[in-house]
Amino acid sequence: MPTNKTLRSYFHDLMNKIQGIAVNSSSFAYLYGHYPNNIDASTKDKLSKVLKDIELYYEKTFENLSLTSRAIDQSVASKEWVSVQKAIGKELNDIYELLDSVKDLSAKIREANFKDDILNITKEMGLFQEKCESVARIIDNFKERLISLGIYDSVHS
Amino acid sequence: MTLLQDRKGKAMAKILIVDDEVLITNSLVGNLKMLGYDICGAKNSKEAFEALENFRPNILLIDINLREKVSGFDILKKGLELNPNTKVAVLTGGDYPIQDCLKHGIKTVIKKPIAFEKLIETINDLIKSLDS
């Protein structure tokens, strides 16, 4: 469905989805990495929910990236966007691999080593943040370019 | 800060977080409650204004760009009217230049994507400043 949105709005939405990945992963890393005493039988359910939420936000990030791309393709910045989109795609691919690795670890949690295995997962969860920040930096740099071109607040459908 | 002081600080702080991404707001509220913070979430300006009246927060964490006519700055203004001692941090995806926030008297800006640990540090700093 066509929408009348500014590029600012597209990037706001895109950043919110990246934020969903960052908040969910860094919250789990903090709550159980800094406070191992919080780890109990319910932690596995919490981990499962967090992984589902990260996956959901990952998918939403791609959807928003695609919508953003469609909007920029109609602008004078379309050629420059190709390499930017590629760079974002690379970071998102790393995030996907990280998610796969955490899912793998979560499937192998041992009853006898429950706490250690969860702590190991919190360390992996901490790695999402850096990747999300890399995406944000790429977007920030491109936003500067859009502002200088005078099209950041122009409407695209 | 000792654990006792930490709990005392948390008890006196009432935090309102305003962000239009509802799943993120819910996740932050749930996780911060787990750590003992008294926190309430709002996903739009209507909920935020209601919370300002009923929950009476003294710490505001606000996303400036709410994708509606009312901006986070309007909520901030109302919050300061109701309680001039309210401490504020702005959450931004970089949509608004930091200079805009400074112009509105906001000294604390947290850039998205927010790391939970950074958010906790910021909240604890705001709690400390409630005393001063």
C-alpha cells in the first residue's frame, strides 16, 4: 500500500527495528550476565522469548530496509544507496549468524551445567550490540548525505 | 553506592518511558521492573499525558519522534510543568540533532540502538541527580 512518508520517517522506523534487536539481546545479557543469581528454571523460557523477539525484529528490519530502499530508489541518492544497502546487508548477515549461534547454544543447554551454559549465552548476546551500532553508524553517515542533498524530509511513497 | 542506598534511590524514583515501538517499551518496562525500578510505559502521547497525571513520574525517558503531531518535546514540557524537578533523558535514533535537545534544556541524550547497561547507568545517574 503506498504511503506518503519522508525519508526521515523511513529511517526512524528502520532504527526502531534495529533497536528491538539491541534492547532484547542486551537486556538478557545484562540481567543474567551481571546478576547470575537471577538465573533459575524460568530463564530458559525467558531466553526462548527473547530469541523469538530478536528473530521478529530481525525480520521487521529486513521489511523496513526493503521499504526504505524502495523510497530511496526514487530519489537522486539511489546510486549511492546501493553500496550503503550492501554494507547494511553485511552487518545484518552477521547478526543472523550470531542469532543462529545463540539458538544453537540454547538448544544444547545441559541440565547439569545450566548456569554455566546460560552465562555462556549471555556473552554471545552481548555481541549483538556492536553489530547493531555498526548498522546505526552506516545509516547515520548516509543520513548526513541525504540532509546535504536536501531530501531527508521530502516525501517518498 | 551500597545495595541499601541503591534500593532507596530506586524506591524514590518513578520512571516514565515513552516510545512508540510498543514491544520495545514493554520489554524495557518488564526488565527494569525485574531490577526493582518503579516504571511505567507509554506508547503514544495520549498514554504519556495520562501517565504524567496519574503516575506522577520524576524521571522521563522519551523518544522525541513519536510519529504523531505531538512530539516528545511536548510531553517533556507538560512533565516539567507538573513537576519542575523532573529529570529527563531523550532516546533518539538520530532523527533530531542533539542541538535541538540542548535547546530544550535536555542534557542527557541516549542514542539508539540503546544498550540496556547504558540505559541503567543513565537512569541511575538521573536518580542520583534527584537528590541534588
